[in-house]
Amino acid sequence: MKILAIGAHPDDIEIFMFGLLSILKLRGDKIFLAVATDGCQGGNLSKKELIKVRKKETTVGLSTLGKPYFLNLPDGQLGDNLNHKLKSKNLVYKIEPDIIITHHKKDYHSDHKILSNIISEIVGHYIPVIYAETMMGINFIPNYYIDISDVFEIKKKAVMCHLSQKPDRFINLIKIMNSYRSAQCNAPIGNYAECYSFERSFPFSDITKFLPSPPKIRPFYIKNQIGFL
Ligand SMILES: [Zn+2]
């Protein structure tokens, strides 16, 4: 299958979607990656320098998955601009993916929200979209979990490539978010999961069969079961 992941900023795919993408890549899917904005707001360097540095960091961070497309839209200013929609649309219809992964419309950052809306508007009923968890899970109800324990170290390395962003804080973030979601599936400490949501809409009433298997079910009341509880 062809999978397209689109993040708003240069480190978003690594933080929010990297585990699932690594598993899809291992499964043999063709992974396409895109970063919508130029990331010029995220640091102390000059805007020009920062754009250059962050592109390099992203290219290295995503190297195990593929080579990213950069749409070069203005960081912090995604919005009601026909060009933003057009550039995203051209990319989507050039790739013609089977599934798109992007941010959720209730995420914390306006670029994340707007990108999410742009993508769902562009694809209409032609391509199913799954939405990554919001920052710290606020306003987010998942309906798909994926165990990423086996690829968590690679995810950490990918996040650490974003040196201009003081990435240690994001390592703490993904440890909290991904272990919390894993504990929701009653996996023991030391396991990690990402979670996503997809909206059921015609003709994509259920797309779970396109996706890798969810985490093992661990009923906590079974004797000798090793789980969080
Ligand atoms: Zn972002």
C-alpha cells in the first residue's frame, strides 16, 4: 500500500507518527513523507538559517522511512490561502496514496489544526485519513492503537536528530504519551504504543483491515497474566 504522512512542522512526523510508519515500512508498504511548513519559527537562529538546519535535521530524522517532500509553507501561518491548499492537493494527487496520516483537527497548534482541515477537505471521500494523537492526548479519543515497543528506540533516535529543537524535552514527551497509551492496553511498563483516530465515512466505514494488528489483548483478571495491572 502507499502511505502518505504529512506533518505540519519539521519534527512532527517523528514525534507523533514515527512508530506506526516504521511498522508499516517493515510490513513492506511504500512510505511517502511530507512536511508542510518551513519551521522558521522554531528557534533562535535567523529564519533563513533555521529553515536550512531544520530541513537537514528532518532529512536525517526520517532517513529510515524515506526522503521527505518539503512544501515550504510559512511556519505559524498556515491558513485560508489558496496556495496552501493547492500545494497540498498537488502533492496528494501526485502520490495517490491509499491512506493518509496527519494531525487531528483538535490538536494544540493552529498549523496542526489547519493542516488537518486542509487534508480532509482535499481528499473528500477519495482517500481515508487517520489522525495522529494530539499533544498530550488532549481532546483526543483514539479508535486505533499500535504497539511500537520494538521500534521505540529508532523513534527516539529520529526525534533526537532535531538538535535545534532541544529534543530531550520531546523524548520525555513521547515516553509519557506512548507509555500511557500502552498502559491503556494493559501492557507492562517498558512498552509503548501510539494511537490514532479515523472517522468512519462512506465508503471507508471501517479501514482497520488496511492497518497492522492492534496490541495484544491482556485481560487483567486472568491468573499469571503479565500486564500493567
Ligand atoms: Zn508541529
